[in-house]
Amino acid sequence: MAADMPWRRAVETVLSEADTPMRYDEIAQAIIDTGYRVSVGATPAATVSAILSESIRKERKTPFVKVDRGVYALRSTVAATTPDAVAESDEAVEDAREMGLINAFGMYWNRASVRWKTNMPSLYGVQQFGSTPVNFTAQAGVYLLYDGRTVVYVGKVTEPRMGLRLFEHTRDRLSGRWDRFSWFGVRAVRDSGELSPLPSAEIAVSTLIATMEALLIEGLEPPQNRRQGDGFNAVEFLQVTDPQIERDNKKDLLAEMSRTVGLS
């Protein structure tokens, strides 16, 4: 198997193959999809953002040009009239500053994709398909339980134990009333896949209000709201089925086959 292409070279290669400028997260996904890198960590989009912003800030002859917020191209492929820089900054870091209290979230995750056989189930999600899965069982924040797309319950977790709290709802009065859940967490994700510590308790009123609005809009999706809440740029994570579920299913199938053979 070929070795991973260096990140910088992979970014340049993807942009050279693109017909149009690309967002930094699209570049990261293209690197994964083309196989230029297999080892990409848990936050590949943030890695690409850092490479692009650092090059533009520090290199006099950088090959990259920023054409819009979060959108980049190779200098050699854009028209001479393209704006040379648009208040250059690390997009991922800037988004992190603006996202208020929420640092990561997951929408409409499937209850059946979680293995609930222990009181600390694994809640797996990925920033992008092909990136390192992250276990959010120790996340803290708020969550919503759905019956289909109807919200039936809203809860909070002030300690790092969201997995345990959701597990409890598979055993309490709500057990038969929900099949999906969304969550909004205050712990950010590091490139290693670990969750950062709980943030400090110092919260500006404006940040609190913006976060409350964003949570309501994202969680309830009111039809008259045409945008997200102000400053809501938290990283969404896509659910990944617990691999132990497939192993359990294979084990159960083999056991059933053994019983069938024994009865024949």
C-alpha cells in the first residue's frame, strides 16, 4: 500500500485537479476520497484549513489564494482579477471562536445504530466519511429525542456522560417513545479524536442568547427560519454504526445456524 501523501502536497494536488475553487472541508473530503491520505485524524478539515491559512499568511510566494470565506484555489489557476486575500485567517479556528458554547453536534442519529447493552454505550461519529471515528459518550450538553421527526423530549447533561443519560432513556418511561436523537455538545474534538475538557463557566450574555437561538432553530427546524442561529458554526458529526453491532449480529446468526443444524 502506498504511503500517505504529505498533507501540503495532497492539498495542492486536489486543487490542481479541481475545475473550480473549493471549500477547505471539500478539499479534505477529496483527499480522503482519492486515497491521497488514509491517515487523516479526526478533524481533517481543520488540518487543511490550518495548512492553507498558514501558507497564505507566512509565505511570500504561496501557491494558494483565498477567493472567498473558506474557499481556496491555486494562484496559477485563477484569473488575475481574483481578490488576492479576503481577510485571511484560519477558517476552522475562526469558526471555533464564533460557534458560541456549542463545539460539536449530531443531528437525527439513529437509536438502532447504537449498542445499548451497557450503561456506557459508544456514540460514534465522524467529521467526514473516512476520518477517524470519535466516541461522544463522554460529551456534555443538551439533547433531543424524536419519534420520527417529532420532538418528544429535551434533556441536558452537565457532566461528561451523555452516553449514560441516553442509555437511561432506553430503560425509563420514554423507552418506547423515541427512535432518533440529536445532541449539541460543549466539548470540542481534537485531531487525535479525544474530547477537550469542559469549557470554563465564564459566559457572555450575548453568547448565551445566540446559542439558545441556534439550538432551538437547529433542533426544531421551524419552517419560517431561513438560516441557522447567529454564529452557529459548530462542527457537525455524522453517525457511525457501532461496529460491535455487526459482530453481535454475526454471532447471533452463527448461533441460530448451529441450533438449526442441531434440530435437523
